[in-house]
Amino acid sequence: MKRNLSLALIVLAATLSGCAANKPANDPSLVGSWKGLRAENGKCQFLSWKNNFNPDGSFAITFFRDAQQTQPIQTERGTWSAANGKNELRTAGVRLPDVYTYTLIDADTVHYVNVASDPSSDCQEDYEFTERRIRG
């Protein structure tokens, strides 16, 4: 009995570790702090933001009413996953993720195109923006 239980636990551990190994790692070039904004004359309401993509797959983003980032609106938290030019943000309390394609311009600049949003998002249009890394 003990032998069967031990064998079952070994098989279970090997299976679970195999599943974890198949999950693509987040793109390490996106880890860190970034800032961005929507165009003032764009398809969606103007916003600026600061976000932090953590290596553990969590994120926090604070939205602002102004480009100078002195008038905060709210902070959202959740998880992110990015690989192969696709970044998915799952905000806590929001049913569906926001999905973006992205292109690295250089080590400190990334260009995003929004391709899917939760129906409760403030903007349902496809839009583009560029984020710049915050150093220091």
C-alpha cells in the first residue's frame, strides 16, 4: 500500500512539473516599470499611466487624468503573461483579459496594439500606444 501511494505521488509530481515546464515564460524584456498614454485626439478617452510588470507575473497599473501624472484615477492589479508578441493582462475582478500585440522598438520602448478587451473596459475600440521604460 505504501509503495503504491509513493509511486502515485511520484507520478503526480512528475506530471505537474511537466505541465509547469510547458507554460511559456513571460518575455523578460517587458519586466520592469513603464509609462504611457493614449492620444488626446484618439479613439478612446485620454489617459496616462504607470505600470509595473513583475517577474512573478503580477502587475500594478495606476491611471491618471493628465499627461503629467499628477491626477490619479485608480490603481488596478492582476496578472500578466507575454510571449511571442502577445501580452495578456488579467485584472483582478474583471472577467475577461485585455489582449495586446506588441513590438519591441528598443530595450526601453514597446509599441502595443489592443486587440481584445473585457466588455466593461472604458474603451472598446482597437487602439495603439507606445510605452517607455522608467529608469531609476
